[in-house]
Amino acid sequence: MAFWLARERRGQHCCYIQRFDPRFWTVNFPRPMMASVVSTAADALRVDCSFYHKGELAGLIWESEDRLDHPLLAYETQRNYAHCILKFRWRSGGVIVLDQPHGPTLTIEGRDAAGNARAWYVRLWNYASGTPNDALIELPFSALQSGYGLPGDPVHPSDIDRMFISLVPQGYVEGSTEQLPARVDGWAEMSGLSCEGAHASLETGDVLLPAHGEQIATAYDDSFNQTPARLLRNIEGLGYRGRIVHYVGMSHYFRLEPLGDAHYISLAGGVLNGPCEAWHRAYADRARELDFELIWSLSYELFDAHCWNDWKQRAPDGSAALTGWVPPSTLLSPAHAGAMAYLQQVARAFVAIARDAGLRVLFQIGEPWWWTVPESGAPCIYDASARQALGDDPVAIPTLRAPLDAGQRALLDAAGLILSDSTDALAEAVRDAASGDAEVLLLTFTPTVLDPATPDAWRANMPVGWRYPAFDRLQLEDYDWLTGGADAARRRADGFVADHLGYPVAATDYFSGFVLLPENSEEYWPLIDRALDAARDRGVTQRFVWALPQVARDGYTRLPSGEQTMIAFDDVAYPLELGRDAAASPEFSTSVAVTASGHEHRNALWSDARMRYDVGPGIRSESELGTLLAFFRARYGPARGFRLRDPFDFSSNRMTGQPTPLDQPLGTGDGNTSRFRLAKTYGDQIRPITRPVPSSLQVALNGSEIADWQFETGGWIVFETAPATGVEITAGFLFDVPVRFAEDRLDVSGLAFAAGEAPSVPLVEIREPA
């Protein structure tokens, strides 16, 4: 399906929002505190905070440049606030009030009149009327002054990058790392938000793509700083409908309690922290209003710094299972009753939010597994709880990358049983909280579970207890293999999962993505988009793009397919023989600039020639002329392409020789890539071959012909097993050229033809996707 990486709006529909629209404020704060912001009305927002240290500060932020929305939905960048007036009502509780030192202050970051970077600190109480915790505030940017009292230092309003209102707890001590005697929960509301004067409105994208059949995934850890309304606006505007997979994350939903100098996960006073619960209730309510269904996703992963030590999976040497994130997360042991009971409580809390919002309960158990230490390959099945469950003194498995004996394999099978028992218990907790009306899904990541380097890892991480119908739906993701070109591994994994777990295609979902680094966007998004198409062609009805933050960052825009009323290409051959009288003309596109001195600057715009033909001189009889006219009509003139055998160049062996498997290099094996494009080289020129004659194909590895491959439409050779590193792949073939009629009209004169004058029948080569 067509897609576009939109970097900016180029004529797409737009509208206007009021500057300081509540949906577009964000929050930020240091660990371990927590805060969230939700828009409560068209002109109102609320911030909730939980503070644990005396020096913690939350910022309620307005950015002059929209760095979070998809480019087609972002608001315009406007740094000039001169002659602009912001008005709102301020109410708060649990935070220092307006008239006190360290009370809510507007920090403005920008540049002064000379262009020097600086910040101004505007005390809101200086512009307030009312009480310290309930006041009307009016901020005339052209008359604002920085400082605790007035008069102060004038603010330069014409070049501002961002501004934020600071919120600090009662008992705040600037710069302090000392713990508060008890957690402080605070809140603030801005209502009646209005903006007057210059630039009071901002242009914003207002696209609403038709539904394209794909669905979206996102995560609270990536979006906790935004309002739910902002996220859902992007999801709806980009054409995603139906279900949203929402990973509740591993670092922002829990409550904490102090122990020594640290804070650890707690159930004291509830399950979810207040800001998280407020955010998710707003998210669920808005999702229901927009007819979305939410799949709540919970994993066995937690932020390491706040996880109880006995909850953690551990390697044979006793080290904790730590991911590569900075700072790291850890994996909970499926054998630890307390850790699993905690996850069940978290699941029940999110089920309650779904039910209160009137949503059907859809719940995903996300990537439950026993961690493997990346450096050593050791399985983390040796924490105290797991050792006890596995017989107190389980056999050692130093690494999963070496052959295992029967005892070691049996240990992995036993670990798999513990894992499946834990997921069964979590699923039962979800169904119990939902009063039975719940759909439970399980997500697994095949590049880790079925990594060829650890061939027995599946015993622990894809246990037989997961076999259909243990869960309502099975969800698969394989983005490491997808973006790495490991198509053979992907096919083997799909076959293994289908045989081992037995879920029908109708009960299997697919996750396509993601792009961690923006510099990989141009390379990876085409692969992700193609994988969505391939999953659809396999009959997978529930397909998810992972994930929204990368979609917005890179401008990924999935376009609706529309109704295909015309076939673009008919895989049929031109019906007439071409004699030597037919004309073939390779053409390039070259930009030539001539300087005043007569010198030239030339730029080749195409990397490969495009062919043009005139097949008219091959027409020798009225019967052949009739065949041509019928063929022209059947193609709707130039609307449909077809195959043409170039009489001068149709073989991989020189131009017209008999093909051999050593004719053309296709690439060099890397042990991972299994798909190779057919191509023919002409010196430095490489010509993709998209229409070979399948029966003529011959393939060799390091000079020896093999048969362990398949031809994939579009000109691809696909190996069952990826060629090893350094292996040279070559092929031989006959091929046709994809062409179309060059014009909508075919001029034929009977009198001229009878007099021996051949008609002109121009054809032009079609550039097919490579």
C-alpha cells in the first residue's frame, strides 16, 4: 500500500487553534516523582503530581515549536508573543501557593533583543487577583517583568522558545535530595484559558485520513508527558481505527514507598499512582467517545531502581536480569508469588478503568519471558523463587548458545511450565475483574524467543501451555528480523509458531515496526509498510504499527488503498514477433547547465537507463495489424503494462546468450539476508530485473548451482536458509521488459500500410518498484 514520510505540510488541510490550547501543554519532572496533564474542557486542563523529595519540581510546559505531533497535524511554530495576552483562572492544592516563595512561577526561555539566550522568571502572583490558591491571572507578554517583586526586569517577548509554570510540594527546599516525611500529592487547574492580541490563533494541521485498515500501538512510558486528547487526535487523524494497543509501561504507573535512600514499588493507598490513574481515566473516556477499543498491555518488565530485589529474575551467577535501556529495567520472576500477585493487582486496576469508561475489556500479556543475558547467553531462571520451584538445586545452564543435554532441556521445559502457569493466573485475574467478559491476548517477540543462536530458548519462553485456545488471540512481532532483512528467519518462525501453538490465522495478530533511531527512517519504514501488506495478504486481520511516537517523529503516513478498478499490469507477453526492424532506444535524463564561459555542468538524474521501443516495423500483415489493435484495446491503451522481449537484450549471458547460473552477481551472503534482487550489470550500471522467465532461472552459491530457493514475484530470489557470510550469490535467466503503450492513440492508415509503410507503435519501459 502507498505510504509517505511527511516531513511538513504541503497544502494539506489546516485549521486554527487558540494559542495555549489545553490539549497541547506537556509536563516534565525528575524521577521518582510523577505528574500528568489532561485537558478537562475546551479551555481547561488539570495537572496531578506525586512528590517524594523536598527538591522535586514539575513543569507545566508550552512549546513554541510543536515537536510531538505528526507533521500533518502539528501547530505552526510561532516564537513571537509581543502584544499577546494570556488569561486563565488558577486553582491548586497540595503545592506551594501563589503568594509564597517558590510559588508557581512562569519561566520563559528565549533570547533577548540582542539575540543572547536567557531566561526570565515571572512570578504569577504579581499578575493575579484573588486568593493564593484561587485567582484570575492575566499575562500581557509585552509588559511582563521578571523577578520576585515589581518593578522587575522586562521580558523580551519576541523570541521565546518555551515557557513553563513550576509546581513544587509544600515543604519544598530548592536543590534538596532529602526525602519528604510522606508522599505529597498536589494538583493545579487552569480554566477559562483564553488568548488575545497578536498571534492569538495558530495554524494547525487538520487532516483526517480515511481508514486504511491498520491499527496503532503506543506506550504510556513514551506519552506520559502529553494529554490523552493530543495522542488520540493524532491516531484518528492518521487513519487508524478500531483497536489501540496501549502498553501501560514499566516505569510510570506504580506507587512507591521509601526504604533507606531509595523508593520501591508499593500498594499502600492503592495500586496506581494518582497522576497515572487520572491520565488513564481521561484516555479511556476519550477513546470511547471516538469509538476506539483499548487493548491494555502489561509486561513482566519494571524499572530496575524501584523493583524489589527478590522479585527479579537472576542469572546463574546471581546477577539481576537487566535490559539495555539507560537507566535499565529488569524482568520479574514468574516464580515469585509476590511479584505475580502485584501484576495481577495492576491488571485489575486497569480493568476497572476500562469498565468505568464503558469499554469492553481487552487485555494483552506483553512479552512474558525468562530473560537471557545478552553477553553470555545465560538464562535468568536462577532467582531464589525459581530455584525452589525447579527443585532447589537446578542443573546449571551457563549459556543457551551451546548444545544442551537432556537434563538442561528438561529444566527449560520446567521453567516454561512456570511461565505458562503465571500467564494463566494473570489471565484469570483479568477475566475475574471483568466478570468474565474479557478478551485476553498474548504478545511474543519471535527474534528473541526463536533466536537461532539459542535454539532451545523456546522451551522456556514459548511453553506448550500457551497452545490454542489458552488465549483468545496470539500477537506476534519480529521487527529486529524485519528491519535486518532476516526474511528466512521470519518465515521459519511463523511456521514454527503455527505448528507449535496452533493458533489459526484468524486468531493471530501482527505487529510491524519499530524505528528506534530517526536516521533509519528512510530505510526501515518501507520494510514495515511492506510487512503490513504481506500480513494482510496472509489473512491477518488485526495488524498494528509499533509505535505512535516513531510514526509522529518520522511522519509515517499510511494511505488508504481505494478501490482498484484498473489492473496496473497484465502479466502477458506482447503477442507479435519483433524483427530486426524494431527500434530499441535506451534513454537517460541529464541536467546540463552551461556557464557563461561555455563550460558545462552535467548531472545524471537517473541511475539506470529507461528503454523506449517502436514495434511498428515488425507488423507484416493485416492479420498481425488486427492482433495489435485488439491487444491495444485490451490494455486500455497505456493504462496497463505488459511484457516485451527485447530482441537485442533478453539474457543474463551477454545480451542473447544461453543463461548459466554464474552470469550475474546478486550479492554476498551475511548469514542473515535471504532475499536477493535479480539484476543485470552493464559496467557500472545495475539494472533491476522484475520480469524474468521463471522457468529459465538458475542460481548458484560460490559457483555451485543449488535448488534450495524460491522465486518471488517482482524479481526476488528467496532462500530457505540465508547464505552464510562471504558466500557469493549468482544467477542466470532470460527476462522480459515491463512496458506500456506510450500514447493513448494508435494511428494506423490502411492505405499507407498497403503501400508498405509500417505504422509507428511506440512503447516505453515501466519503472517497477524495486
